[in-house]
Amino acid sequence: MKTSQVPNILVVEDDESLALLLGRVLGRNGFAVSFEARGDAAVARILAESPDAVVLDGSLPGKDGLDVCREVRARYAGPILMLTGRSEDMDQVLALELGADDYVAKPAQPRVLLARLRALLRRGGPGAGPQSSPALLRYGRFEISLIDRRVRLADEEIDFTTAEFDLLWLLASRAGTILSRDDIFAALRGIQHDGVDRSIDMRISRLRKRLGDDPVRPQRIKTVRGKGYLFSPTDWD
């Protein structure tokens, strides 16, 4: 992801009135905004232009937004914020599974989208994470580096999306401490958990899968019933 004094945001949205509204709000708040209305054209633009972040509608002509996310994720390192249907829970789950960093349900409130986008950009850079923590953490065969945002387990490097890495770093930097969903939302998004959003649970599930944790009886990232999640400083040998 390129860096610049004025972050460049690509808004991929075929609803012209919504796109212009988002453009006005983002523009007034210090962002440079460009637009694309078709999913098939968005893939080429994202990969060629490498914007600082992408706001991506889930339903687009030419190519579905979920397919766009899937195609670009392996080659685009910047944050992807999906716009999904309010009642379409499966779209929200799929968006996260395919590598989106966050989502906002339609009808999108520009101020909510702005806050989510700012949070993604703040934590996407090399300086993200708790400032009191060291930049490199090791637990047995597990290693996570904040500086180059890399994760290794048993000498094998594992790729994570921006949002997945941020969650993993948060858990690992507070190993042995139970973090509630409220704790995690406050640290990563700066907001309180609403009791409905399942994005943290989905990311925890993906972290466990990629880290070889038992999905039925997880030992590396444990669920403490009624309290939250705990990253174990042991169980990595």
C-alpha cells in the first residue's frame, strides 16, 4: 500500500447518489477520492493504482463485489471496507472470509463509514499496535513481527489479512490475558461492541484454522466462556 499525505480512497459503487455522498464526506475530511461503478473494471484499477483503501459495494454490475475482493486480496495489501445488505448476514460473513477488513451495512451512514475507514487506515501501517509492546513476540515456535507484519509458525510464514493480523497482534501482545469482545472492539475499532456484530468471532475462527488450533477444543486461542478470548503463551511447541 502506498503512503501519501492525502490518503487516496477508491469508492467502488454503482449507486451514483451514494457514491457522490460518500465522496463529499470523505473529501471534506481530508481524503482524495476516486470512483468506479463496475466490478470488472475495479479489479484492474485496484491492482494498478494501489489506493490507500477501497470502499467496495457488495452488489455491482460486471462483477460481484465479493468476487472483486477475492480476486484482488492476494495482490492488494490495503484495507477493503465492504458495503453489505443490512439483512444479508451471509454476505457479511463471506466478505470477511474472502479478506475484507471490515464492513458497513446499507443504508450506509457516511459518518459511520468514515470512522471505520479511519480506524482501518490507522491500524494498517507499520506503527499500529500497542506502543508499550515489543515489536517482535515469540512463543515457542510462534513468532509475530509488528515491524514487517509477518507471522511464522514452525519456520513457515503464514499470510493474514490486515484485520486478521491486527487481531492476532492484539491477542499475542496480551498473552495470558482474557480479552472480551468489548476490549477487542475498543482496541481495534475505537467503539463498543453492539452485541450483534460477529466479525471478531469469524476472525478468531480463521486465526485458529491457519494456526493449526483444534477448532473443537482450541488451546492456542482459547474461548473463556462468558468472558472472551485468551491467547496462550504456551502450547506453541
